[in-house]
Amino acid sequence: MMHIKPLRFLHRGQLLRLENVPPTRTLLQLIREDLHLCGTKEGCNEGDCGACVVTLREPGSSEFKAVNSCIRFAHSIEGMELTTVEDLSADGALHPAQEAMVQCHGSQCGFCTPGFVMSMFALHENFSATGQKVDRVCAQVALSGNLCRCTGYRPILDAAVQMQSLSKSELPAQEIRRLTAEKALKIDQKTSSGSYLLPTTLAELLELRSAHPQAQIVAGCTDVGLWVNKGHQQFAQVLDVTRVAELRRIERYPHHIAIGAAVSLHEAYAALVQDRPQLRTFAERFAGLPVRNSGTFGGNVANGSPIGDSMPLLIALKANVVLMRARGHREMPLEKLYTGYRQNVIAKDEVLAWIKVPLPTATEFSRIYKISKRYDDDISAVCLAISAQRSGDEIKALSIGVGGVAATPARAIKTEALCADSMRASGLFDALKISLQAEFQPISDMRASSAYRRELLGALMDRFASDWRGEKLVSLESWDSLEEVLA
């Protein structure tokens, strides 16, 4: 039997040490069953509803990150500070997030309330630390991973905006205890061995991967957590890449950016939006903020789900991936990574290390469209990304990535071939639409039928044509457009 190292983390200003925590025990199970803190709820148990949201803060950081505790492994919080909803009023006084919910009547049945409060707590603390003002737009982004089945969003959003006007209950003694506990963590450094491997350097990661090829790699657990909760899978040994310093970096070069595999989805998309502002809405719709805080860019790519939203975008942008092992590395176009449904070319002793994304050119015209049953916090039925090199009305080159229509994220090679040379767009879009619909044979499932997906491909190509022509369309992304229609 593999040795299970004690789990150490900060809670209420104290260093806790828990023995014999299994490698696949979730953070939610640890909170409710080991710490006996039952304010944090189990709702969907798959990271969709937000009832289980808690916050984590890394040593030395002032940022609180809201995460779904139901799909995060407990050992992943080694050395971090955990805050649950009970902690906000541990001294008997309500936190502004809680007080605002009371004043604005933001709680109805109450089941989802702890998760909303924790997302609001993170927003309050992070914005107050930087002097930023919470408005309705940023409140909606912060609460995008929380669902209210009583449809009580208006008073909850009112509370999120109002909470900064309430005085904050300071806990200086708790902060002093926390800093003391952090020093204790630094003294007692752990080595990477046992059932839960948590390397901190790339060299250590590659050595461990070579020595333990059977270990299940995790990079945020937003999908592997589902395998445990819903598929009832168990893993004797887990290799967690999220603490590898080199893979937590985003590096800029003259022609591309290199995003480390352990960079969170939230930070990765912030970097992409910096270069391509038109991606902002898509980035916020990718998933709720707690999922984007836990999930990693590399994890989403390596997982290779046919309905994963990063891959169509990266395929359209002609991104490459870098695979590393102890004895070397190799690089390839992202679409070459996949060989079948949830299958790829990554060897047992390899890890996906970086995703290299070309910087936009002066002539690039790129768009991405996500269609899902729920606007926020939902998986795509179809995702279509198109990147063209534009010269006036001429398309000089075309790259198309598609998700939800094949066993893997796919490049629309046949449709791209219609634009081998510069062609006038006005005479090309109809042909592109017909070709795109004919190129794929999507399946029918719980999210959409095959026929609907095929129709969507055509409709989204029409949408791209409208965007190309600069037509102003009514959409949920544009409140101005909606107001004009309703006027």
C-alpha cells in the first residue's frame, strides 16, 4: 500500500494537519465529513451549480479564488488557506457579503446561498484590496458559476453591488495567526512521493512521470473530479502538475505567447484577450469563474474532449503544443495531438508542457461562437472558431476549428481548402457554409441532435459573414442592441 502523506493547510489562521486522506478524496468531502462544516453544500457534484464554492488563497498571495470543492481533490490545497462560509462569521459578526444578502433579501430556499456568499466574498476581498468598485457587470462575471433554482438573481446581484458600502469586520488576530502558520509551512517542506505527488519544478515533474507512468495526471481536476464522483473511479496514485513553477508562467515572444500547462483557464484567457479583445465574451462564457479558477489550460487541451472549447479556438489560431519527457521534447500542431475520442499521442512518460499561440497579425479577422443550452456556465453543443487573413473584402487565408461535431476537436480541412488563394469573401461565404455542413457528420446526444448541429454550422458561418460585413446584430452579448429592439 502506498504511503499517504498528511495534508497540511491553513484554516481560520491555524495550520491543520490531517492524516490518511485518500488521494481521490474531494475537498467537499473533507470539509463536510472531516471538518464537520456543513454550510458548504453538495448540489450537482460536478462543478455546475456552485453550491459547494469555497475560496483558496496561496501562501504569500492576497488573492482569494472561488473554486468548486466538489470536483477538487483535497490534497490539491496543500499549503493553501481554505475559507468556508462558516468562517466569514466565526467571530459572530456577519461579513459584508452576508449582511448584503440579508438586506437585499437575496436568499430564498437557501440551498445555493453559501456558494453565492463565497463567490461574493472573493469578489469583495479582491476588489477592496485593489480599490476597485463592484458594479453589476463584474458581479455577473463573479457569480457566473452559481445557479439559483428559485430564480432569485436580481436581489443577489443587488447584494453583490451593495456589499462594498457595508463596513468590513476586521480579524487582525486571525491574520497574525495565519502568517505564523505560513512560516510553519515553509519550514516543513514536503517531498514528492507517496500516493499524491505534488512536484514544484519541471525537472521533478518529468522525473516523477518517468518513474510513475501509471499515476493519474491531474491539472485542476475539473474533469477528473467527474470521473471520481460520477464514474466512481479511484486512482491509487495521482500526479498533480499545478504547482510546477515553470508551467505556471505565460511567456511572450516576438511572434507567439507560450502558456504553461498549469496556468489557470482564467489567467490563460486573460492573456488571449489581451491580444484579441474580441474573445472577452467567449472567455467569460467558457465556464463559470470557479471552474476557470481551478481548471488549467493544459488540462483542458490534454483532456481532448470533443466539446472542450479551448481546442476549436486554438486550432483556428494555429497553435502548437509542446510535449516533454525526461529525455527531450517534441512540438506539433494542436489538432495532431488527438487520435480518437479522448485519445492522444502523449506517451506514458510524457506531459503536455506548453501551448504556443501565434500573436495576431495586422490582417487577422477572428471570431468564435459558442452555442449551449444555458448562456453561462454550460458546455457547448457546437463551438466554431474562424480565423481569416483579410485584405479589403478578400480572404487571403482561412483557418477553422470546430467542436461538438466529431469524436475529437477538429480542423475543417476541406472547407479551408476552398480558400487556397485570395478570394472575394462576398462570393465565398455561401460555398463555405455548404462545405462546412457537409464536412462533418455529428452525432445526436443530450445536448443536440445531429441535424440541429449541422444547421448550427451553417448558421454560424452566416454569423461570421455578417460580422465580416460589419452588420450590427441583436445578441445577448450586446445590451445596447436589446434596448434598441425593445424601444
